[in-house]
Amino acid sequence: MPPTDATSALIEGPWEHRMVPANGARFHVAEMGAGPLVLLLHGFPQHWWVWRNLLPVLAAGGYRAAAVDLRGYGASDKPPRGYDPATLAADVAGVVRSLGAPGAVLVGHGLGGLLAWTTAVAHPQVVRGVVPVAAPHPLRMRAEASRNPRQLAGSRHVLEFQLPWLPERRLVADDAAWVEQLLRGWSATPAYPSSEVSEVYRRGMLIPGVAHCSLEYSRWAVRSLVRPDGLRYARAMREPVLAPVLQVHGALDPVSLPETARGSEGHVTGAYRFRLLAGVGHFMPEEAPRDLERVLLEWLEEQALAAREGAA
């Protein structure tokens, strides 16, 4: 595989690429459409391109869709620090403001879903709705990983990532072949990933700095458990999510189990809906894009109708 840099994340398509400032860093965003903002947050080990199917669908539906590279990924900045949820939620809120929107619906997959949950609590003024995809509420995940052996097994990669330097080396070895293994192992679709999809994410992991930065998210999650910052985060996340929530989960997700996701409604006081997609693993935006698009658009229209009725 040829040498790669951040420009390899600027994949051409019907969207527009731009850089926006937020929280002291610069973030790459791919966006298209006009209307209410829907901000799309990717997970590990991917980047913004995971939303390539959803961007044009949202734009055609009357929404401004923006897929961002999280801190440390893709074409966004890769600072040495700031991979704790409080800083990352401030990143998300800052991107919303930099895009000139009063608020946004946050759609987050995996890690991006965790940040959507967190931003809804930490910065409720910029969150119009939350759509966690393959992402239980953070406190629900913590609780289940500590008492459910199956969920602990599904989260074992987080423990493996705690080692210094070895995981980084493994992620980039053999042209990032481990990325393809993770994609294949966490999905429930035999044809996923295709060779094209695999190459895109492998090249994304080979961008200098991405392997280390992407692991810092998981390292904070474990190392902070008994530190003051981790305890503060856990206390803060006891506050309920006030925004409406659509939680979408794959029935065959081996990373965050469906039974773990199902308990998340206890952390929501706003309108809540749970949708379980049969035959789908962890990578729902690519394993079942049409199903996710349908469920999301229906929910967005319901939220828009409710808002119009409330204003009448």
C-alpha cells in the first residue's frame, strides 16, 4: 500500500470537504444539503466515510448532513491530549457552533454514539436529538462490562489496547491488516468489508498519528475508572438525557450486546425509542444502510412534526 497522509481521507463524492475550528483544534467535515443540521459521528476503527451512504439521503430529505472526523482521526487535528469524553464532547459542541447552527441532531456510531450521549448531557443547549447506533449509554456499558461475562468478552479489545505501543504497532503492521480483521470480526455480514471498504479504512489507520490517537480513547476509559476525572465523568453522566432519543442496535452486535443497549432508556427522560435490526452486527451504517436510513428518516420526520405541533 502506498504511503498515506491526511489527504487520503478527503474522498471525493457529492459532498463538500471543509475544515472548521472547534475547542482549540481543527476538524474535517464532509457535508451536503440544507436545512436542520444532522451531525454524524463515526466510531473505531473508521472515519467520516462510514456515513457516505447516509449523507446524500439526508440531504435529499431536507437536512444539512455533516460527517466529522473526530479528534485524532482522518483529516482532523491529532493533538497529543484531549481524548477524554469531556474534551471530546466540547469538540462536538464546538463543531455544531462552527457550522453556524443553533443545534443539531447527533447521530453517532460506536464511539461516536458514546460522544452523542455525552454531549447531550454536557452541552444540552446544542443537542436537538440523539441517535446512538451500536452504542449503549456509557454508564450502562460500564455496569454490564463489570457484571456480564459476555459483555466483558465483547469489550476485551479495550483491555488489549491498554498496553503501551504494542497495539499501535499491530494496528499499522502489514498495511493495517488488523483493521480489516476487526471489521470482519465485528460484523454479521459475510460480504463485509469489501476490498474497497477495507482499503479505505486501512489507509485511514496508516495516516500518521491515527493509530496512537484512536487508542487513547480506550485508554482513558479504563485508566480513568479510579481517577478523579473518571469519577467526575460518571457522576455527570447520571444526569438524564432530556433530548429525544432514537437508539438503533444490531441484533448480532458482538461488541456492544443488545441486552446491554436495552437498559439505556433508564438514562433518558425525553422521548425514547429503541429499534433492533435483525441480522446486523456492529457496523450498521455499512451492513444495513437502507434499514438505518429508513428508521432515521421516519424518526426525524416525527420529531419535526412534533416540533411544529408544539409551536402551533
